[in-house]
Amino acid sequence: MSEFKDLDPILHSQLRLAVISLLVSVKEAEFTFLREKTSSTAGNLSVQLQKLKEAGYIEITKQFKDNYPQTMCRITKNGIRAFEEYVKNLSEYLNLGK
Amino acid sequence: MEKDQLSGTDSIRIIEQMIGRAKEEEIDNGIGWVIWGWMLFLASIINYVMIVMDAPNKYIIWNIFGIAALVFVVYSMFVKQFFTTPKKPRVKTYTNELVNRMGIAFFISLLVMVLGNYLSGANQTGVNFGYLLLLYGFWMYIHGSAFRFNLLKAGAYVNWAGALIIFLWYQELGKNILLVHAACVALGYIIPGHIAQRRFGMANRPIDNSTEL
């Protein structure tokens, strides 16, 4: 059996999956929120966010709040669809494994 | 490029863990309930004492309360979200947004009810306090359900019971309606508010970062 053949490679990564799972639960979240919740480093998180953005799964907006830069992330419709598909394929795989 | 060797159970664990962590943000800080509750409680008690003492301008406290309430509501709508302040760092949840809008709807309904009573002169019997308790209960029940805060839901039942008592016995109760109102506010707003504040403080501690991703 070929493991995870049908799983989206963009989402099938610990940090990217964690980020998408967080963003699917909230409306939008600040970069620091994602960093705290995923216990990741800023550098690694930035790289993974960029990959999710390039895949069209998230939107990133940079703004200033109280003179401090603020990076906000939000899941897109494509991202929600991809996450749903990932969960569906994952549950199918897990059922096959039983 | 990282090569993640994720198993199916790893993926499920990550998804569950992150959704759980996001839910931690949907927590009531209790400050709004405490401020609003104490304002209502003090206004009721002061009004009651002034009636007992037969003081002049017995009801002036409600004028002061009205101005203070308006300032509080406008401030909480446009400056600081007292009723659903998310923990730092910033995140917007769908629950917070919905509950904030419901809070606005509550205050508009309250304002219309109080103004309507005042302008029409229909507030002579004190029965309008029953309608106010009904409205408080409505807000508490939905807010408590959204934030999975059962004490607030229990407060809603107390307020609905208080409303029923006022509707059934408003003539016998007379000025004691104010005490019923104050008791319902204390049980429905103030006590759950202080408990929510404590719960929020505990939840606001740094999270366990033992799972490095």
C-alpha cells in the first residue's frame, strides 16, 4: 500500500498542517499567535506561511497597529477546500489501515 | 526543504491539538459583566435606599446610570471590547465576532426599552424591571452557550425567574422590585463575571511549549 499517496503535500507537513488547522478555526490570526500556538521559530514559520500563501491556501496582510508592524493571516476558500479534502483522504487512509 | 514523516495518527493529533488551542481563545474575560453588573446593582440599591429614606429626586440615580451606561456601551463598542477581549496575541474568532454583534443588539434593545418606558410613562409600576430581567437572561444564555460558560447560563435562569416573580407580584412587591432586580444582577452578572475573570487569568498563562513543531 502506498502511504499518503493522495494526501496534499502542501498540507502534509507538521507546521503547515498545524497552521491550517489553527486558521480553519478562527477568522484571522496574528503571526505571533501562530508562532505561540505552534511553538515554532519565527524563521521557520515565515517560510511555511509563504508556501501556504503561494499555494493560495492563506492570505497574508501586513499592517501597522500602534506603530508596530502586524502580520495577519487568514485562510482562503481554497485553503478550506484543501483542508477538507486532506481530512477526508486521511480518514479514508486510516479506515483502510484498520 | 523539510521531509516530514507524518503518520496518519500524527496528522490527526496535530489537527486536534491545534483546533483545541484555537478554542482556548474563545474565553470570556468577565470584565464587562463585572462593570455592568456592579453599575446595575448599585443603581438599584441606591434607588431603594432613597425611596426608603423618602429622599428628594429618588430616581435621579437612573439618570446618572443612563449616562454612565451610554459611555460604557460606546466605549466597549468602539474602543475596547469588554465582553470578549481575546487573549494576546491577537486573534479574531467567529464566536467573538458573533457575540460582539449580539452585545450591540442587546444594548440597542435595552436603550429602546428604557427610552420607550420613560417617554410613554409606562414605567410607573416597576413591572418594566421584569422586562429588563428577561432581556438580561436572553443575553446571558446565548453568551454563556457560545463561551461554554454554564454559570452564565444559570444566571439566565435566575433572571428569568426574577422576571416571573416581578410579573406575578409586582403590586405586592412595590419598591422591593428593586431588591429582586439587584439580587438577580448579583447572581446573574457579578458572581459569574468575577469567576470568568479568574478563569481568564488562569487561561492567560503561557502555554506548554513542550511539543516543538
